Amino acid sequence: MTIEFNKETFTKRWTEMLEAQKKLDERIIQGNGLTYADLYNSDRYQHALLDELGELNHELKANWCWWKKTQAPVDRAKVLEEFVDCLHFVLSWQLATLEVEPNVGCLPAEAAWNAYKRGDGCTTVQAVVYVKGVSKFFGHAYTTPPVSALIRLMNGLELDYGDVYNAYMAKNRVNHERQDNGY
């Protein structure tokens, strides 16, 4: 069941996801001797996001694979899981942007809300083109994370934001458990 979110609820949940991501980032980034600036000033976010978008696209293979009669149908739970993996990197990217360039303009939750309220969608291919296009235009480092593209992808996949939020928070806990176990 799709629930329409108002600005207050949407931005509150986005902010909660950012806070959860920041705690996870502290463990992972600092634990690997890195900083947000290291990631922001390289193409690591691009590579991570493109990798996850590829995994998401693979989960959607039944929608575009015309040559394989034995292709399994799309599993919506796996699509949501792969989308959430993309979301982790976009949230981390937003946090890196805030640290490295604190005067970028729009607040992170506001940027996500603006994309959400437009309601337009896109495909994984369009999201990849956006990410690669921004990278090519600006060089190896990004100036802003692709929040709008990710929200448009969520809409295009017809994922419910409440389901995305719940799946993100659950996966964030799994990622902390992985860190506890030396992942």
C-alpha cells in the first residue's frame, strides 16, 4: 500500500536515515583510515553507486531480457534490497558533501523532498546515465550527490517511501552487525 508523505514526515525520515548513515560511516570510513574528504574528492562514490545500480538492474532483468526464456521473474523484495544499497551510498555522499562543501545550498532532506514531490520517475539506465554524465562533466569528483536521480528511480520502480525507509533502517542494522564481525 502506497502512502503519500507530507514534507514534514518525509524530511524527518530522510534526516533519520542520514543520522543512521553517519553512525555507520564513522565506523567504516574512520575504521579504514579515510575521511569524507577522501571519498568526496575521488570517484569512489561513483564506483560504489554504479556497482549497486548494476546489481539493481540485474534484479530487474526479467523486465528487459528478451532472449532468455528461463529468466526468473522480478522479485520485488530483492529490488527493494538493491535500491536500499544504492541509498546507503547516496546518503553517505550527501554527508560527505556537507562536510567538504557546507555551503552547497539546499539541506539534504530538502533536496530529497523536492525530488519526491515532483513525482517523476526514471529507469536504472537513466540513473546510470545521470551518474556517469555528472562525473564526465565535472571530472572525477562530483559537486553534488545524485539525490534527485535516486528519488526519481524510486518513483520509477514504484517503490513506496515507507517501505524504503523501513528496509534502509533494517539494512543499516545488518551493516553494523557486519562491522561487528569484521566485514
